[in-house]
Amino acid sequence: MTADKKLFKGTQTYVLDPELANIVNASIKLEMPLLLKGEPGTGKTLLAHAIAEGLHMPLIVLNVKSSMKAIDALYQYDTLTRLNDSRFGDSKRDVSNIEDYIRMGKIGQAFVSDKKVVLLIDEIDKADTDFQDDLLDVLDQMSFDVMEIDKTVHAEHRPILVITSNAKKDLSDPFLGRCIFHHIAFPDSDMMRSIINAHFPDLNKLISDACIDTFYRLREIKGVEKKPATRELINWIRILLMDSDFDPSYLKSDVPYLGVLFKKSNDYMLAQKYVTNSSRI
């Protein structure tokens, strides 16, 4: 059985709920881009990594920047190097052959790969709508033109395409219409226990419950701009477990290493104040 016909069932450390598993496999089967939305920390980006790992495929990541143009994701023509080679004449390349100075961008790399890959377009909402619209036909037809050499690049193997958005900007209707959409909600406590068990299979249940309960309690602090996410919880537990004498009951009166959970100064101060006030009750 070829890799692209396998079902994705998650990985040892990426726990899927049944609905998301069905969405991922439908996207793969229908060969449609999978557009994932959700607050930061819900595992959108990690899902692409997990798909690549689970299906034993290479992963190519395009990290979208606010100033990025679609052409940058397809290819770049290195005019500066060609000019220098022409001026100084110390290159082994034939400067008259423009194709030697064409460099594939991340989407171009996915298209010319001799293996089927997972292509992650991460945080597409950072770019303007022109970026999205310019990619529509490229991703639909799986080809693009390199104008400088009058050549069309066709995808050798249609990549599994995962696109993430933090919903900071609305995506265009035509773009949304070409994708299978799924909103990844933040895990509830039961799902979080499954995630933590996957990362810490030997973790004492008293410690696991205390950490998870404290984590969700801290996420409810009013005024916090960036709530701690799953990644922060996992790292926090790792640090707590470095102390072999750690007592989970301690979390009822104090919360150590708040800086692992809260990355913004104002959020950290709000958390400190909340913990201090809670310990007085």
C-alpha cells in the first residue's frame, strides 16, 4: 500500500479526536487543502508535522510573512549572483543559462520533489489577500510559470497540503471555497489528559490531575492576553518533574515557574497577583 493511501491515525504524541481524524483523511483522499483555524496553541502547526511523521513523508514548511508575495513562495530569480558571476567571471556556471539562477521557493520545492510531501503553509492570514488569491490557481492546478525561462513547473506528486490561520484576518471567499475547513477548539480537560498521558505515559495520576486542574484555573484569569497553551503545559510539567520531591498538593497554595506558562510581562504579573490572592483564601 502506498503512503498516500494510508489512513492518518495520529502519532504517539499527537492525539486526534475522531472528527479531526476524519477531516484529515477526507482532505487527503479528496486531494483538497486542509485549512485549520483556532487560537494559538491548539496544535494546528503540529498537526502537519504529525501527518508527515505518521505517513512517513517529508515535510516542507512555508512560514508566511506579512510582506511575502506569492512569487516568493514559488521561486526566486537570483539576479545578483548572476550579475556577480558575469562581472567577475570566476563561476563555473554558464551565466547565459538563466535556469541555473532559478531557486525554488517552498511551494516550488514541494512541486519538484521526487517524493510526495506534506506542505505546510503556516499562518497564511499574516499575508494580504493578494497572496491568497495569487496562490488559488497554483494550488488548484498544481503548476506555475517561471516567466524568466518560459517554463511551466508541474507538481511531480500532488502534496498533502495543510494551511493554518490564527483568524487574525478574514480569508477571501474564493480561497475558502477551495479548502476543507476545520476549526480546532482548545482541548477540554478530558482530551488534555489524553494528550498529557501520551507525552508522560508513566506520570502519577495525582500529579497529572493537579497540573491539569491548575492549568485550566490559570487560563481563566481575567485580562490575560496570551493564555497558556498545550505546549506551555507540557514544558511546565517537564520542569516540575525535575524536582524528584515535587508534591502536587503544593499547587493548591502556590504555582512555581509561572514564567513557563505566561510569556508576556503583563500576563505574568496578573498570574502572580492571582496566585498570591488565591493563597490567602
